[in-house]
Amino acid sequence: QVQLVESGGGLVQAGGSLRLSCAASRSIFTIDVMGWYRQAPGKQRELVTSTTSTGSTNYADSVKGRFTISRDNAKNTVYLQMNSLKSEDTAVYYCNARLFILSGKRDYWGQGTQVTVSS
């Protein structure tokens, strides 16, 4: 089991920055993939970025060069630094923890945090 608690969302003007945090209830060394997803109104949830337990990262094309995922292993926390925000970044952002198990994979989700970018 993994519990995830997100924080850091809010309202920001276009061009501004926000940092989201996701605190996990267990060592993130034991979690295969930590990621951030987002869901805008009327749209499907999409992957923003992810990081593996070995440190490799992956970014959606729409956020490359603007967003950065990082991890603090001592605090069991993953961060999402968002710079140069655009109105199209407005969404609910969800933290995800993925464990690979014998039968496949198991996903855990945070409660979500709203990010609103005003133009």
C-alpha cells in the first residue's frame, strides 16, 4: 500500500511558477515509478512526467523544458517544478505511484491538487 499526499497547487498568472509536492507513506526507493498526471475539464487524464527508482525521467512533449520532476529520498517526496506556466496547463494534478507486481502493475493515486493559470 502507498498513500500519497499532494500539496502546492493554486492560482498563478501565465508565465509564473509553482512547485507541487507529493509525500509518500513509504520509502520511494521501493516504488518503481513515481509520476505526475493531470486532468483538465472534459479531457482524459494524461501523463505529465515520471521518474523511476533508478532515476530516469520522462516528460510529455508539452511540458519539456518547462517542468522538472525531482525527488528527495530522505523525505519520501517527489516534486514537480512548473515554470513558464500557460493557460493550457490548468488542470487537476495527480501524483501517482506505480508498483510492478507478478500479475502486472498496481497504481496508487493522490487526491489531486488544482492548478489554475490565468492568462
